[in-house]
Amino acid sequence: MKERYEFTVDGHTYLGADGVPVRDLPALADDTERVLAGYRNMVLARTFDAKAIALQRTGQCGTYPSVLGHEAIGSAVGQCMAADDVLVPYYRDHAAQFLRGVTMTEFLLYWGGDERGSNYRDCPEDLPVAVPVSTQCCHAVGVASAFRVRGERRAVLCSVGDGGTSKGDFLESVNVAGAWQLPVVFVVQNNQWAISTPARIQSGSRTLAQKGISGGLPSHRVDGQDYFAVSAVVAEALERARTGKGASVIEAVTYRYGDHTTADDATRYRSADELRRAWEQDGVKRLQTWLYRQGHWDEEREQAWLAKCKQQVDGAVSDYLATEPEPPTAMFDYLFETLPAELIPQYQRLQRKAEGGDR
């Protein structure tokens, strides 16, 4: 057998680290209101992030994963999705989820240990945050299968971290998506670190995008700090999915500026010099610089927006802290449709204790 098979992964960058375009920008750059909305959402997500970390440090919130370095990806994804698409997120999709309609109060409730935070009022079909690594990929192809069976022109966008691409859940989902021509887009947020394991030793692949080739999916690599690059490639992939042309894999290369979660200390496994170099690529600053140079934004509007972000975040925190906690029996109430007989005594004992009748 002398056949030769060749595959490619295309790369996309439009806006350089200095905020200067390195090629002609995509048409969406002419939609000033869209770009400004994307930028404002990136700043809002970063403002919320700082407050959430402060809440955890003061014992008012549970373990929390920072979104620093992922804002450009999330804002681009959130804007590209149609209202009736479904987002299947992982735990650094704050920016996308805010645009989808998840409130900051709901987000704080979830990370504060209250599952009511996953009962989204404004985007009830979006799936809740997935903390187990890569399991959400299986859920995504399940939802996409339903869309295909029903003949609906809808797409699923599934977000996963770089470490998640080494899990069977991701690889099996890619295989099913390709075999069944499912309307799903996998966005791999490659932030260079799978907890304390660097990408260079976590996988032998030159790119993570090329893992999609195994399922026969178009695979792309984009600069995840470039709002324009992520927007252009994600928009095209989602339209491809909605029109029955199948799934795609997009690797968005970024950097996790913070710790893996507030339970981590990244200084133990990466250098300050590496972090400093990564900050030079910051997507928020990059887009801000471009907006300043185009005359669409300035320091006065920046400061006004930062003040408004603080006001919104503080309001959400107040609502979160004022939310009456559920009774401890809630851990049973929403776990089983019918409580197993062996758990009934535990439930009753917990109920009596909560009412102050059992010490």
C-alpha cells in the first residue's frame, strides 16, 4: 500500500500583541458596537474574577477557578453563539456565560456551594459548569445528537481545557461527532498548564487541534488572546454546524495568569519570568489598545466603565450574600427522584438536627 495521507491544521492571528493588526481584520471588526460590547464584557469578567477570589480568600465563597487570560475566548464565543444554541462549559467560561445570560449572582451561588446557581433563569438549556475533566464532551455530543434527530438548525459549543484533550471522553466524543456529522464545536482552551503539568509534556502532539483530525473534523488553531481571531473562526465553525456540515475542533492558545484554582499555588511550578512574558500577550490590553487607536475608546470611558463594573459586581455580591441558604436536607432532595430506603433514616436524622431537635 503506497497511498500517502496528509492533513493540515490552519493557524489564525489578526491582532498582534501590541494591538496592531498583522493582516486585514475580519469583517466583524467593522461592527464597532459588537467589538465594544466584547471588550466591555472582557473587563467585566476580569473585575468579577478579582472579587470572587477576594470572597474565597475571606471565607465567603468556595474554591474558585480564575478566568484571567481567558476573557477574549469567552467574549468571542458568547457573541458568536445564537440564542438557541447550547453552551456546554467547563470552569473558565465566565465571560461566555455572562453573555449567554448567567448572572453573577448565580455564578457566585454555584461556587459558594449552592446548586441553585446552576438553575439559570435566562439560558435554561445551557448546561451547568463541568468540574470533572472532559466529561462535558460526552454531554455535548448527546445534545448535538438530539438536534440532529429533531432536524433543528442549532449548534452546541463545548469548551474544554488542554488537559481534557488527553481524556477518553474528549477523544470518544470527537470520534462520535465525526462519524455522525453532529452540529458541535469543540473549543479547546489551551492555557499551557493542566494544573501543574505543562502542555509541552502533557501531550506529544505538536498542536492539540490536530486531535480533531482523528475524527475527521476540520481542525483550527487560533491565538486565544486575539478577540478577532477567535470570533472569526468560531463564527464560521458554528455556522458550519448549524447548516448540517458537521463538527469542528478549535484550539485557542492562551495562558492561565492565575493559579489553577484558589486551592493552588502556581509559583511552585512556573517561573515569574514566564508569567511576565505571558502578560505581554494579554488579550484585554491588546483589544483595548486597538480600540484606543481607532478612536472608539479612551481613558475617560475606560474609567467610567470600570466604575460601572465595580457597581455591578458589588450588587451581585450583595444579592449572593443575602440569599437564604437551603436546608441541609437539600443534598438529598435533588439527588434522587425517590429516596432509597437505606437513606431515609439519614435524611430524617439530618432533618431533626437542622430543626434543633437532635444533637
